[in-house]
Amino acid sequence: IDAEASAVLASGEASPEQLVQLGLMMNNMAQAMGIPEKSVPYVEAALKASEGTEDEKLAEKRLHLEITYALQVEKDKDKALELRYKSMPEGWKEDSNQLNNFAWWCFENDLNLEEALELAIKGAELAGSDGERANVLDTAAEICNALGNCDEAIAKIKQAIELDPDRQYFKDQLVKFEKAAEEKKG
């Protein structure tokens, strides 16, 4: 895929829209594979090609690439956070899924964890179903664990298990958090 995507860049024939789409696709794949740095050339090309765009949809997609660039190239978490806030839809702080997505992004990027935890807890309160609430509690548990609060992580994931007792993933999370608590004590 990288070779084909590189050929698209080298051709010089792709439109700004195509380069932005390519940048987003390569970034998503690189993130999923744990090699986010592989997407940098595509992100840079997309940002250069779409600079100054007046197309609203393209500008919105471009903003996501700017966030990636701030994190991966500039290593500027404050800038990335500011851009991430800017990218959030209107009313996002009253939407359980949006709160969870934002909190999870903060967790994945190890930034703004205290606020992310507050937002995840709010998201759990706003959740419309037990399954949705359990997913948001899992995010909250991960953040608690990242903050070194293993006991709170365990409590949150136990709440998730109560809400969705058949989901093995949550049980596996409990084992992970209990192990972290043991290591912290030891």
C-alpha cells in the first residue's frame, strides 16, 4: 500500500482533495498498525496541497491532518489539543459518544488526561444504553490507570462489567488493571 501511495505522490497528478483523502487513509492505517510515522509524508503532502482551501468539507478533513501533524511532526501536544477542540462538532459536550471519542483521543495521545477523565465520566452519565455506558466507563478506567489510579480503574471497569457482563473484553481489562495495581504495590 505504501508503494502505491508513494506512486500517487510522485505522479504529481493528484488533486488536493485526493491528497487529503490519501493522507487521512494512510494516517488511519499507520495508526492502526502502530507505525504512525509512516503517514508523515502523506500528511505533509496533503497539507501543502490543501493550504488556503476555501472548500468547507476539505478544510474540515484538513483540520484532522493538522492535528496529526502537530502531534507527530511538531511534537506540540498543546497545539494538537487546541486543534482537536476546534474540530469537535457543536454540542459535543452533551453527546456521550463525542465525549467518549474525545476522552479516548486524549488517552491515546497521553494529553489532557484529567479533563478527559471528567468528560468520560460525564459521557457515562449521558449514555443512552448500558452497553454505551460500559464502553465509556472502559475509557474512564483506561484514563484512571494512565493517571496511576489503579483502584479507580478497577472500580470503573467493574461497573462496566456489571452493565455488560457477557463482554469478555471488559473482563480482560479487569485482569489488566488488577495486574497494574499489584505491580504498583509491589
